[in-house]
Amino acid sequence: MWFRALVRRLLRHGDFASAADLEAQLAAFIATCNRLHAHPYRWTYTGDPLAA
């Protein structure tokens, strides 16, 4: 899911002047995601077989 967000929010419509610009924008995207959206994942699957 994180890679989907990366593509949709940064890469799809990004305009990068150079590889260094891409790297800087990618680092900023990662920092923002870590600061605002990072949280532990809560597993809900108990391991019981799923009903077919």
C-alpha cells in the first residue's frame, strides 16, 4: 500500500529536473509519511481457517 501511495502522490505527476531532484523529493515524501502517517499495523486475522 505504501508503494501505491508513493506512485499516486509523487511519481505519477512528478516533474523532476534531475536525479538529485527526484532523490530530494523522495526523501521529503518519506519523511512526511513517517511523521504524519506511520503507525503500527494491527493484525486482525486470528489464524483460524476461513469459511469457504
